[in-house]
Amino acid sequence: MLEYPDFTKCCKESGILMVVKCQKENSALKDCLTSYYNDPAFYEECKMEYLKEREEFRKTGIPTKKRLQKLPTSM
């Protein structure tokens, strides 16, 4: 289950007091992120995605973000 919607909701509702009021939600978010950070399969997946994007950039010289932008339909 994703934990960040609870954290986001708490922060929006608490405003500047979010540091004090959202500690439980923040801890849940940190635990979720840490589990991904320590997952070797997720690390390999991210590494392969990065290497693929780097290879494509080296071929074309165009960053992924620019390649994925939609071209204007009319000029």
C-alpha cells in the first residue's frame, strides 16, 4: 500500500504545523522508501533503465525528456 497519500493529506491539512502533526505519516513514508532503497531487484531495474536511457542519449545526443515531448501538430 502506498503511504504517501496519507502524508500529503496530513501536510495539506496541517499547514505549517505539519512537522509536529504528521510524524506518524512521515515515518510510514520513510519506511516505504527505505524498503525500495534496500530492494536489490528494484535497484537492478532502476540501473537497467538508466543504462538504456544513457545508451540512447549517446546514440542520439537528445535527452530522454526532450525525445518524449510531443511535437506541435500545427506550425
